[in-house]
Amino acid sequence: MNTVAMQRADEVVDLVALLLDHADPAAGTREQVAAVAERVAVGCLGDNHLWQDMQLASRAELTALMRRWFPSLVARNHADMKWKKFLYKQLCEREELFICKAPSCAVCVDRPVCFGPED
């Protein structure tokens, strides 16, 4: 793990646990699944879109990666929320922390931030 990841190790642990809970056991070995989960989790610590922080070519490439390794999370992201925001929202919901500004995304003023294009 890099220095930022070490300073935010609790987040990485929580994100990895979330991802592993939704991992497809047929996608690869346990070690491969864990490695992909850790890569996604560490990528979430970056300042850009997750696909950029993971040095992928596009959001579509990230979605394909998520679909292969964590298909039940992809299914839960039915509104196509940006991945980093979606993963952190899932963590908050796990802990029953509801920090969104509005009761639903449809009426939230930040909707373009969460669901807009990722250029």
C-alpha cells in the first residue's frame, strides 16, 4: 500500500470487505479477487474519478472490471452512479449512516455530481 493508503487503512479495509462481500467466486482465485478488491479500494483514495485513479482507459473499462469481479454491486448500481461515490454510499448504508442532502437522488441538487458524465 502507498503512503496515502496506509494513512487511510480503515477505509481500504472497509472497501475491500464491501467488495469481497459482492465478489463472484467464479471470477478468479481467492487471491486474485482479493488483489482486485484491494486495487479498487486503493484507487478510491485518489482525487480523480476511480477509473482515472486506477489508470484505466475509461469508465466503461472500470464498469467491465466491476461486472466481472463484483457483479452484485453492478446490479445494485442500477442508476449508474459514479463508482467511487457509489462505493462510499454503500459503506455509509452498511453503517446506517445517511449523509445525503436529500431523501432520494432524484430530488438532490448534487445529482449531476454523482451521476454526470466523467470526462
